[in-house]
Amino acid sequence: EDFNWAKNDHGSFYYGTFPAGFSWGVGSSAYQTEGAWDRDGKGMSIWDVFSHRQGKVQHNETGDSSSRCCAFPHGSSCHIAAPLLCFPFPANHVNEKGIKYYDDLINVLLENKMTPIVTLYHWDLPQTLQEKFGGWQNISMIGYFSDFAGLCFERFGNRVKHWITFSHPWSVAVEGYETGKHAPGMQMKGSGAYRAAHHIIKAHARVWHMYDSQWRSKQKGIVGISLTADWGEPVDILDQKDVEAAERYVQFSLGWFASPIFNGDYPQVMKDFITKKSAQQGLTTSRLPTFSSQEKSYIKGTSDFLGIGHFTTRYVTQKNIPAINSPSFYSDRDLAELVDPQWPDPGSEWLYAVPWGFRRLLNFVKTQYGNPMIYVTENGVSEKAMCTELCDKWRIQYYKEYINELLKAIKDGVNVRSYTAWSLLDKFEWEDGYSERFGLYYVDFRNKNKPRYPKASVQYYKKIISSNGFPNQREVDSWMRKAMETCSSSNQLLAADPLASHMEMVTEIVVPTVCTLCILLSAVFLMFLLRRHN
Ligand SMILES: CCCCCCCCCCCCC/C=C/[C@@H](O)[C@@H](N)CO[C@@H]1O[C@H](CO)[C@H](O)[C@H](O)[C@H]1O
């Protein structure tokens, strides 16, 4: 039975548990957490170069040191850094130190009874491929990406059975090649994003086919793609124009990638709108590239599961945006985004907590793409860096309500198999640097050892996992109380951290300096005594 939008009661909490065998995890990505940007033979990525340019990231922060110093910064869902593994250009050279790093990581996860879900591309393209070919603007990326994927399947595929080709390709395309807010910082408005996405979709399909024909029978794994999307809710549900605008909002993000992969072509509404807007500019062909019929059938059906990342929702209304002289991805959509001022917005300026949007998005996936197997790959909330509060009640609220909407979606019949909280640790947040914290663990970036402190939300999340959901109100209420009790002792540890850093300086710098001085003075004094004696 189809989800009834009109009957969706936003308010009520659903007590119940997830299906047996449902998987729970935590995630993080390579560039955001690993650091060590110039160690262990790692090559430069587009994010290394971009973040070192003045004015690209808040406070000119970089991912240089991040968290890789003391223990693996990854959870069960980890994202591999291509520039650490190989140098695709000019000759395919494999960096064995990089291979060992991920070998060890995968082994640690397995030893701790965690199933690694490995993403091949979370935005850190080798810089050489950007410089030489223009990165994802160039069709040659398909071959380079599939060589890289082949290397990963060959070296790690005996242990990794869940592969994600791309994480959030919308962001790669739009923020990398349209607005230029992300690496490589290109502003090719109205065409760059569409071209990048076209090559990414083809690269995904190529890798899926390679796995299917060369590795699947031996390794018995599965390959999917992870798409991050907001839900778009019509401002006026009774206004057909708003309803269509809201659907366009979702089609121009999720549908752009999901529709070719599950249905065999770009969403009709994207084709119609971009063709219309291109004609208004006087172009004879659409700025949206087209797939040939062979390509359509090659791409269709190339995801064994669909990864869904989701953080927030927008209200959407129809708005004509004439853009004859300045075409852009945004003006192609003819819509305006709004938010409800009542929605909580704890951290990132784009992230409002709207749990019911999650259930709607998941039901949209079910009806549009034939109810595919879904892995929720990213869901979480940030706080501003200045808050060093480990008793993060608002994050608990966010997780509790979003996971509850996920449970409701499963009751609606959506085929969701796993949930990954985003993210394990506080980390580098792209153009926002370290100013926003998404972690279940607080990281003290001031300290060179990057110590981690559990937030209350991690205690709460553990309870959800161990109960496989929300068994009953009395028990669930007790989790919040317990989480808030334990976080106050972690808060005290964190408060003592400046002292720890100070002590570290005393032991590492002051003590050796004083000792050296003492030895020197003793030597001088001894010489003086000897001379007097003679
Ligand atoms: C009327 C609207 C009012 C809002 C005004 C805010 C305007 C800000 C501009 C928004 C730009 C788009 C931002 C999009 C963000 C997300 O799609 C994206 N960050 C999700 O990607 C994942 O994010 C995680 C947390 O940031 C994580 O870092 C991960 O690596 C990303 O994959």
C-alpha cells in the first residue's frame, strides 16, 4: 500500500523495533578525518590544493592534520582516499604504504566484528587528474576511476563485501563545478555540473559492470551509490504549481542520479526544464547532456542497493527565474526554497531538524525506483564549534526523531536495511573548516594528540542499537537520563584538557630545556672547580 501523504501525522512517536538483522553503523570520510596529507607517500588531492588557497575555507583551515595520529579515525562506514593509494597519471603507480593503511583499517574493523562499507570516492580526486584533464569535466575520468576501483576490489575485496562508488555526487558536481564552493573551485554555471554528473554516472555504471563481470562471483559482494538529498515539501499542498515545484526540487538532486541508474534516463522534468531554459538562451541543444539508448540500458540497473544520505528539508514554492544571460543549475529549477522559522537549527546554516521529511523522502524512493534495498549512509546534525558541550541533548533529539521516522518508513514498506550515523568524530567540514561539529565524539583539535571525548549522543545511540529501536516509553525515557548523567563526567575531563596540553608542553619542552641547562651549568662548574684545583 502506498504511503498516504495527507495522513502523515508529524507529531506521534512510534514505539517499536527494527526488523531482525537490521544493521547499525557510524561513518566518516577520508579527507575529513585522516590528515597526514603529505605523509606515507600520499599524493595531492584537489582538496589539499583547494584548502591551501587563501579564502576558500573558513579561517583558512585545512584537513592537513585532522585526526590521523593516534588511532583509526573511521567507523564501520569508511571512505578511501585515492591519492593515498595510487598515482594514476602519468603511470599507474601503486603506493603500498597506502594499501597497508587501509588493509590495517579493514582488519581492525573485522576483528572488532564490524562490517566495513567502503566508499571509493568522497570528493578527493588526485590533483594531477584535475590539472591535466579538468577532473570530472573530462570523460577520461571514467577510465581512471574504474582502474582505481579495480585496484580496491583486487586488494580489499576478499574482506570488503559492500562497496559504494560515489558519495553525494550532487555536491561534487554542483559545489565543485557550478558554484565553486568546493574543490576544484570551478564556476561553470549552467553546464559544468551537468557535465560532471554525466561522467560520474557513467563511471559508476562502468565500475558496477566491472565488479559484476570480474569480481562478484569470487568475492560475493554488492556495489551501490550513495545519494544525499533533502526532502522538498510544497508550501501549499493544494497548489499544483507548488506540488510540482517541490517534486522538481527532489528530482534535481536525488532524481538526477537515481533516475538514470534505476529508471534508465534523467528525470523527464529535468530534461524538459533544462531544454526549455537552454532554448530561451538561444541554444539549439540542451545544456543537459543526453545518454544514447545503449548507454541508457548499460546504466539502468547498476546499483545493488541505494545509499541515502539525508540531513534536512525545505519548503518549496514555484518561482519563475528568468536567466537568459546567466544560466545556472539553480535558475533551471524555477523554484524558491523556504524554511519554517520554528524548525530547530543547532549548527550548520543549511541544516534544520525536520524529522518527518526523512519518512517522506524514503517513501519517495520506494515509489520512484521500485522499492530498492536502501542503506542510510549519512544522517546527523552539527553544533557550532564554540560549544564545547558534551551533553548534546539537541543531537539526541535529532537522532531519536529521525531514526523513529526511519522506523515508520520501514513500517510503510520501505526496504531499508541499515542506518549509518554521521559522523563518528568531529572533523573537517569542507568550506566550513572545523567550525561545525558533527561527531558523536568530540575531538580536541587544539591538542596534537587529538583526544576524543564521548558526547551524550553516543551513549544514547548505543541504547538504540542494543535495543534495535525503541522498545517502550519507560525504557526510552530512561536512556536520556542516563546519557545526561554520564556526559557530565566527560565534560569534566574535557575541561581539564587545557591543563593536559599545558602539562604536555611542560614535559616536552620545558623539562628537556631545563635539564640541558642544568647539565651545561654543571659542566661549567666542574671545569671551574678543576681549574681552581690545578
Ligand atoms: C531558505 C533557505 C535557508 C537556508 C540558508 C542556508 C544557505 C546555505 C547554502 C547551502 C548550500 C548547500 C549545502 C548543502 C549541504 C549538504 O547537502 C551537504 N553538506 C551534505 O553532505 C554531507 O554533509 C556532511 C555534513 O556537512 C558531511 O560533511 C559529508 O561529508 C557530506 O557528504
